[in-house]
Amino acid sequence: MGMENYMEAIEDVSTRAMKEFGISKELDKITSDWAPVEFEFNIMKNTADVLLIKNFEECVGLTDEHLGMITNLNFSPYKKEFEEQIESL
């Protein structure tokens, strides 16, 4: 059937598809993790104009986790199809 003549091309396409699927899943995870987050604020004691983020720990934790993921995505040679979405995060 001559499939062996196309093995390298098939492997390249397969690898690219797997890597792009992985990027897609990571972007979905980042988006879904932030979807339920609501920024809640408290007024700092003895001030009228200083607001503190009530759920600061949650926001910092997600930011730390996702910053590493986004950095890795930016260095991926397979990011081309997702560049716009990555840049919007």
C-alpha cells in the first residue's frame, strides 16, 4: 500500500495534533479556573478609600499557577494556532 513512504509525514501530523490538543486543554483549564472567580473587596480599617481584595490568596494562587502555564505555552513551537488566545490571557 506504500504507507511506509508517508510514515514521517504521518508522525509529524500526529505529533502536532497531540501538542495542539494539549495546548487547547491547558487554555480551557485556565479559562474555566478563572470563570467562577469573583473579586470581592473589603474596606481597610480606619480608611475610607483603600480597598483590599477579600479572596487575595485564591487570586494569587491561580495567578502563580497559570503564569507558569502561559509562559510554557509562549515558548511552545506549536502555539501558532493559539497565539491570539494566549495573548489575551
